[in-house]
Amino acid sequence: MEKSKSFPQYSAGFVIENRPGPYSFNGPMTKEQGFGASNDPEMKRKKRIAAYNMFTKEGKVKASVRESFKWIKAKIDDVRYSF
């Protein structure tokens, strides 16, 4: 393998020594650094409330889309049967 001309310190055969595996992108590995492994009740409460807010917004969007389709259908029926 030849070395890169613009970055001679890197070569094509570069290997990371302490790499845990291909799925290490899911977050920090240690308990002290990670948010998911935290036992802090306040952090858990904030995450739970954020999830509730997300579900509420999702429900409002779904209801809005549903009402929009009903309105469009009613308008099409009005045009179609008004003759």
C-alpha cells in the first residue's frame, strides 16, 4: 500500500487499535458519559416528558391531516353533485 501524498502520516493500511466494533456509533460506551445509562431521576423525567410532548404533536399532525382529507373529499363531492 502506498502512502498518501497530501497526508504522509496516514497510509491505506491504517488500523484503529482500540475500536470496540462496527456498532460503536450508538453513543458513549461508559456509564459516566452516557445519557441512556444514567440513573439520574431528573434526566429520566425530562426524557419522559419530551416523549409525551412528541406523541402529542404527532397526534395533532395526524388529526390535522385526517381533517384535511375529509375537507377535500367534501369539496370534491360538492363540486361533483352540484350540477
